[in-house]
Amino acid sequence: MAESRFTVAIRAQYNDHNDKCDIIARKNSEDLTPEQNAIFDQLSDEIKKRYYGAGLIIPENLEGKRVLDIGCGSGSLVFILSKLVGPTGYVVGMDISDKLIETAKSQIEYHQKAWGYSKPNCEFSVGNAEKLDFEPDSFDLIVSNGVYCLCPDKKGSFQSAYSVLKEGGQFYLSDVYAERQLPAEYHDNEFLWNRRGVDVDAELATILSSSYLKDNFNFEDIDNEPSTHRNQNPFAYLDKLLAEGNAPDFIFKANE
Ligand SMILES: C[S@@+](CC[C@H](N)C(=O)[O-])C[C@H]1O[C@@H](n2cnc3c(N)ncnc32)[C@H](O)[C@@H]1O
């Protein structure tokens, strides 16, 4: 299946973020235990400055587990989990951005040494969450943080995740979704999918795609708390954007 034009644009954007390090995020220390905070603080500077702050998913009882991080970015969570699975566990990170994966690979040795392991217990590869290239039933746990909102093919993405998860495995997902249905023309707007560096853009991209979640999956138990990272009202912004009728120019101005 040909890659969606949205995915092409998203890859270009994240490759750009890798080079510019222009997403400023912070960890939310209150959500982490003292041990988890200490591990985060030991991440290399190269990784910390590319942490996108979508949240951190840190399951319990990780020792010896084989974990996959779908859309791992530069690997902040992979490195944290690689500490927590211990030397007998293994963590795989994958992402659509070849540049972020290149950065992640360059930091494997640093973290192996920081955790005191005799050999690396993590690896990274470039790929698309919509069609994962791993053996079926090969992971005990999957984590994914802020990625499915960017995948146009929700059904393919979730099916692919479940196919690589072992029977009885667990899937930890952190993402966002829309609180109302959006008109079809919003779904097909490349500009709205392409998150061009403005916070509110990111909300729009996730809203658009997350409405698919509501359409296609019965996710009634999704946490409905508003984002702690972004305070704009995305619907008000969306209405304004459409009323103005010239979305790209508007965002261009917002980016200046
Ligand atoms: C908001 S960032 C989150 C990164 C990381 N999970 C974190 O928590 O810091 C979204 C990530 O999803 C990746 N991504 C977007 N679409 C993807 C796809 N179809 N397959 C794999 N990764 C994708 C982007 O390249 C980016 O690294």
C-alpha cells in the first residue's frame, strides 16, 4: 500500500524537529516515582533535548520483558525501559523518522554504559506503525505515546500492533482523541495533518485523526482529561481557521 501523503509530511516534519531540536517539552516529575525520575535525569543530553513530552508510559514488572515502542521518536522511553527490563530484557523502538532513529542509534552505547550493562539491550528501526515489520507474537508489551493520532490508517495500525503482540501481552497507549465528530473535509486536509511547529497545530492534527478512533473503535474508557501540555481550545481555533479561509497563511504568521 502506498504511503499516505500525510505520513510523508509528518516524516518531513519530525526529521526537521530532529535537526532543529525545536520542540521544548518537560517531564512531569509528579507522574513519576523517584526511581523513574532518576532514570529520566540520566538520559543523554541528545535524547533529552528531543523529548517530545507526549507523556511517559512506564508499566510495572518489566524485568526480562521484550517491549516494543511504536513511534519512539529519538528513544527517550526506549532507553528508560531498557534500564527497567534489565539485562535479560530487550526493548525495540521504531519510528517513521529516519533522522530520529539515527539519533537514537547513536545513543545506544551511552545508555548501555550508563545502565552498567555488558551489551546493548535495545535496538531501533525505521518503519511505519501502520504495517509493522516484526515477527508475529514477538513482544510481551507494546507502548506507544502520541503516535496513533498521526497515523491515517487507524485500523491497520491497531491490527498490526496486535499481530506482533504475544497472546496475553499488554498494549499501553497514550494518545488524544476528539470530543466531537468532524466534517469529512477536515479529515482530508493535508495542511491540518501536517503539524508545523505550532502547538495548536498539533492539537488539530490529533483531533482530526482521533475522531477516527471514535468512529472505528469503542474507546469509551479513554481518559478524558484535557491536555496538560497545551492549553489552547482547539475547536475554537479550528473554527477561526476555517472562518478565515486561508489556513496555511494563518499558520505561517503564527510561526513567525
Ligand atoms: C509526538 S511524537 C512522540 C514521540 C515519542 N513517542 C515520545 O513520546 O517522545 C510522535 C512520533 O510519532 C512518529 N510517527 C508519526 N507517524 C508514524 C507512523 N506512521 N509510524 C511510526 N511512527 C510515526 C513521529 O515521527 C514522532 O516521532
